[in-house]
Amino acid sequence: MTLPPLPEALAPWAGPVVAALLALAWAGLARLRRRPDLAGLGAGLGLAAGWLLTLGQLTGSPRQLPERLPALALAAGLLGLLLALAGRRGWVTGPLAGLGLLGAGWWLAGGPLTPADLGRAGVPLLALAALGAAALLALRGPVPAAAALALLAAGLWLYGPPGPWWALALVAAAAALGALPGGGWGPAPALPLAIGLAALAAGPVLARGGGTDWLVAAAPFAALWIGPGLGARIGGRSGTPLGWAIAGGSR
């Protein structure tokens, strides 16, 4: 067996490493500045940088669905910052997050502009926004976010279509883990990861739409929504991870 050259061998891991380090550095800086409310925002920063490094380009006129993701992550990170800065005005959070989820769905659905295109893309657009909302409501901390994204990465690695999907999911999981020491969490840091999870889960479904693509996409959401209840029923220290494994693996 011939081993690949070192840069080629390290290429799939460069994005996750950079994502985790940036999120960790941001969290540390926010703690030093005594702004724990902003510490979790490093997850969005790490996500955008890691996706850009993995794909190697940032384009405003993408031809393929994965090419849409770096710009999406950048926009989601900026929106997360706006949510954090407007945190004292609680009534702003819901509308801003809703607009961000609709905008993400619009971008992933191809950015339709004419009424005819909007009519054709309306169902995927709303479905993607709803998927992002389901993720946002369930991502109650960096650990659940990292676990759901790692589960998605494993499914995409085993059963996903050719392309960078599994590596992009691994970047998102690493960005979530990097935000763990920050301590601050809420809708603002969760929003970029929720949008990223929805995009990565729906991407292969939109691109290929096979039965396994639907099952892989459902696994992290089943783990997030069903896993905690199963874990509580099982009880004990191993209850939560077992509940997650059963809920996610049964998809």
C-alpha cells in the first residue's frame, strides 16, 4: 500500500483543526475580555474558516451546492453576532433568527429571484428553513451540537455521495467542540451550527435523494429530539449516550 504524500494525507483534517483552534481562541479571548456572552460565537467563525479551507474557494455565483456553504457560514456567523449584540432586546431574537433561517433556505435552494423560480423552489426553501429551525431549537449546547454533527459526519462518510460532505460535517463538529470552554451559549452561537447542520443533512438529499441519504439526514435530528427522552428512561451515567446512540443509529 502506498501512503499519500503528507500534505494530501493531512488535507481532510486541516479544516477541522483550524475550525477548532479558531473557536477555542475566540472563546479564550472573550473570557479574557469578560464577555462570556460572546464566547460561543467562535463556533461560527471556526465553521466559516474551516469550510473555506476545506473547499478552497469563496464564490458569489456557485455552480454546485457545496460551493454555497462558505458564504452561508459567513452570513450565519454575522447574523449570530447581531443576535448576541441584540441579546438584551429579547423580542428581536426570534424575528432575526427566522429571517436568517429563511435566507439560508433561499440561498441553499438556488437563490431564486423570479416568481416562477420562487414557485419551483418554494417547497425546498421552506423545508430547509424548517430543518434549520428544528436544529436551532435542539442545539442547547456545544456538546449536543458536536455529537449531532459527528453522527452526521459518520453517516456521510459511510453512505454519503462522493464529495466533501463528510469532511464539511467534521469541520462543523470541530467548531462546536472548540466553543466548549467558552461557557456562553444561546441562539446566537447555535444559529450558524444549526444552519450548517441543516445544510449538510439536506445537501445529499437535494443532490442525489437516495433512501440512504434520507436516513443519514434523519439520524442527527432523531438523536437530538428523541435521544434525551430515551436517555432519561434508561437512566444512569450511560443513559444519555445510549439514548443518543439508539435514536440516531436506529434511523
